[in-house]
Amino acid sequence: MEKLEEKGDFIESIANSLGAIAYREGYITDSLTGEVIQQVQAKPEPKKREAPEGKTQAIPDLNLIELQKNQSAFIKIIGPIVALVELQHAIFEMHDVKNSLLCLSFLSFLIMFFEVTVPLLPIGLVVMILYKRHTKAEFKRFETDYIKNIRYVQLQTAQIAQLIGNYYFVMENIVHWKDPEMALQSIKALLAASVAIFFALNFLPIRVLVVVGLWGAVLSNNHYLALLGNLVAIKLN
């Protein structure tokens, strides 16, 4: 019993230490922490699927020391992913019009001349490696911004939760016919989509459509272009 209490205290300390700011702001609730502790302390332990002899488990057993170590390492090291997400967001939201247009042009070139550009990508990496050797540039790691990294984890957990919530909604209401009307409408939409995809793949220039869609999605985030598009739409109507 003493060990179980120790586990519960340890879990709570992890939750509080990793999410001190979020905890104070109410993003991490007492009920969540309580549920985690209850599951750890539950008797009997939930039945787990044993791996065949000589094979490993897909999900290893709970190890609180490893949990704390891995969480700390993950928060510390995800700087490059956060920077990439910020760059992608800045491009598609057109924070800097010049950079966005340059990136769009480059992506359009890659898509339109796919057969040529993709084989050249490894050669581009070779050139970069040789260039770095020639310049003897020193590699510098990203500075760890713990607050920003935790905010990114917060965003990703929310998005994954939303995705799984959508999955449950579709499975329950459409696949398992909780809402028959929605299920029938979905069947019609899926059949129509199948026909549309068949014709698109066989009779339409897919690459051109992808490039046009990409430019349209990005340019629609520009305030002036969006306003101009709305004015044209009003005039046409």
C-alpha cells in the first residue's frame, strides 16, 4: 500500500512539475491527475495483452522513472519540430509575403516536375554536406524554449484529442448507424467522391489542380487578396 501511495505522489509531482503554468491556469485539472493516480493504484491491474515468446510488447510496462525522464527529454529536444511548425504556419498564413511566394514557387516547381526534382533531392543533400565541410561551419543546436515547447505539446494533444473525437463521432453515428439519415447522406457522398476521384485521376491534370489549390489556400490568407476575392464574388452574384 505504501508503494502504491508513493506511485500516486510521484505521478502527481510529474504532472505538477511539467505543467506548472498550465496547471495554475486550469489547463490541467485535478480530475485528470486524480484519474491517472486511480488507474495506477487500481486493484487488480488491468489485463494486458501478452506478447508471444521471444517478441516484444507494442507498449512497454509503466515505468515512472522512464516516464519522467522521457517527458523531460521530449520537451527539451523538440525545438526543431516547433521551429518547422512555426515556419510552415508563417508561410501558409503569409506573415512575410515575399518568403511565402518564394516557397510556393519552389513547391510548385517540385510538384510540376516531380520525376526530375525528386531524384535531384539526394544530390542537393550531397551538395549541402560538401558545402558544410568546405566552410567548416559549426553545428549549433536549437536553444531550448521550454514554455514554447510545452505550448506546442498542448496544441498537439488538443489536435489529437479532436481527431480521435471525430473518429468516435463517425464510427458511432455513421458506421454503426446511430444517425440513419447521416449514414445515408455519407454513403451518397462517398459514392459521389469515388466517381469524382476516378474522373479526376484519369482525365484531369492532377498536378495543376494541386498547385492551383495550394496557391489558392495560401493566397486566401492574405487580407487584401481575400477582400478582392470577396468583392469579385459579390459582383459575379
